Amino acid sequence: MKIATAYSNQSTTQTAALEACHELRRRLGARPDVLFVNWSTHYNGSRLREVLAGEFAGCRIQGSSSCQGAMTEEGVISQDGRGLAMLGLVDPKGNFGTAGGELGDTPRENAAKIVLESIESAGRPGEMPDLVRISATPGDEDRVIAGIEDVLGREVPIIGGSAADNEVQGDWEIISQDRHWRQGLVITVFYPSTTVAYSFHNGYSPTLRRGLVTSASGRVIEEIDHRPAAEVYNEWTGGIIEKALGKQSQVLHNTTLFPLGRVVGEIGGVPYFSLSHPDRVTGNAGLSLFTDISVGDEVILMQGTFETLISRAGRVAQSALQAGRFSPEDISGALIVYCAGCMLTVHDRIDEVVNSLNQAMDKKPFLGAFTFGEQGCFAGGENRHANLMISAIVFGSDK
């Protein structure tokens, strides 16, 4: 297996895509078998797909837009919020399959159909993949995971990140080798010739503040302990959304260090958490999230710091290495998902995130996306959609 990355921040989709493709081919010395790509929405996803499919005919392609660019082992690829990066993988002894489609009114059923199509694309019908990587547009991620599990069961890890844009305006896009979508899902299934390992964590700690969701709808908490959710959250956080109360208002940037957590499981008596990021106060003082929420869920106020958000990326990569019993010299490269909310919070120090990943993986090639939702498999084997998370997939070498 051989992995390389390439990037560009040229001003047009055509020039950026061609520059990155030509550099990737030079570094790989071959056409990639599978290509992963992330880009800022300054570029046109439909045109990007056309260029990539033309340059790498026969290659499996999975791509999604990413907030303000991307990152590789060479740094953050973002010039005035514009950037494109890709990772190519050559594995003649392995198989990869990619398929995509719209989710429509039946996202669970359509996700099940798309994962079956991706397995067929890999030429491995009836065989369980080692790992499933997903790129979905925001909104249906929980149902996507359920649909994939309807086909594969709960034993296959599902890792991914939701497509993003620069301004949370819904301008996100996804692509496969065949098509481009504004709303939908792309899945790649992995049957690699080498070991693949992964990790999925966050950089937050629980506080003593917690309550029961007593009214909710979809992705909105209306009440916590029978009180307006935004008012409760404001009290828990010492007033960080005070100015937003009494009106419909965006609070995304205020709440990144104080998400709401739900216990997923425990290891050695220590709980681990799935996070939800409050993004808006509703007209009736509810809290809108980037995850589904249900009546009866217990939510716990979590707390993070700039330091933990920066250092956690390297620790997640180290955790993936440990899971695969790898040392850095044993891996070919990695795919990283880093929450866009975290990236925007530590924006002035984002180079330190890259440094932490390079230290953990000895500067092996990696592609990192900045996403509006993260999907991963927790230590107990639970596939979940969450916010403000970090994931790492590391690929073993041929040694």
C-alpha cells in the first residue's frame, strides 16, 4: 500500500484540481485506486468531480466540502478560506468500493441501498468490509448509520464526517466518481491488504451540571427538567448565551467549549460521551443542535479548553496507532476528521493541531477535513453521530 497527499489553493476549480492531481500522481507514481478529497466551497464541487474523474479514470472517489479548506501533513490548506486537498491510496492487493445517492424522504432505506452498491462496486458481494467511511450532508446522519447497520450489523465500524461550508449556509457538497450532490450520502467500503485501525474521541470533560430532556423535537431541545432549554443552558454556563435569550439567534461560536454530552458507555467504570453542539436559540427558548435528541435523554454540560482541543487530535491519532498495535513507521498514512466548530475556535492556533498530528504519526501523509458533524465507532463498539469530535483512520504499511 502506498499513500500520498497533494493540495492547492489556486483561485479556480480547474486550476486547483489539476495542480493537486498532477502533484499527487507524481508523489504516488501511479493512478490512485481510491481518492479522498476535501475542498472549501469557493470551488465548484460538480466541476471538481469532472476534473478528478477525467484525471483518474477508473479510480474510486469520495469527496466532501470542508469548512474553509483542509489540512495535510504539510499544514493547513486555506488561503482566505480557500483550499483543496486530497489523499490518494494505491493498494493493488486490496479492494475499495464507492457509491453515493440522495437520501430523500427515506434516508435509512436509501443508506442501506447505497452501502450495498458500494460493496458491489468493490467486487466483494456478500463479504463484510473492514471499515465503512461515510460523507453525508448534514441532517440525516443518525438514520444513515442505522441504515448501514441494517445491512452490515453493528460489528463493522462506521467512520466519517458531515459535509461543511464556510458560513453554515447549506452550501455543502459531496461527490463520488460518478456524480455530485448538494444533499445526499457517499460511502466507501474498505477491503485493504493491510490492517486498518481507528479511533474516535473528543477533548471535553463532564461537569456536575446535568438534566433530563422533557420536551424535544428532532434536533431541538425544547425543555430540560420542564424549563426552557436555552434558559437552563445559559444558567449552567454562567450566562454565555444571555444576549440570545428572547430571540431567535445563532450561538454556535459561543457554545463550542460547552457542548452537551450523553453517556454512550463505560470502560472500567469511566463513562465516555457523545457530544451535541448547540447552534441556535429558537423562538420559544429551545436549543437547536447538530444531532438528534429525544425526550428522556440525560444531557450533561461538558467543558473543553483551547489546549485540549489542540492536543486531542494527536492523542486520537496515537489511540488509533495503539488500537492497530502500530508504531508510526508501521503506517502508510491516515484520514482525519476534525470538527469545524473546534477548528474555528482554535483558528489562530490551528497549525498546532497539525503539529500534534505530525508528532503522533511522524509526519506520515494524512488528509484532514473540517466537518459539521462527526461519525465514528466508540471504544465499546457503538457507531454514533456526534459533534465536536475527532476521528483518525490509520492504514498499515506493507512491511
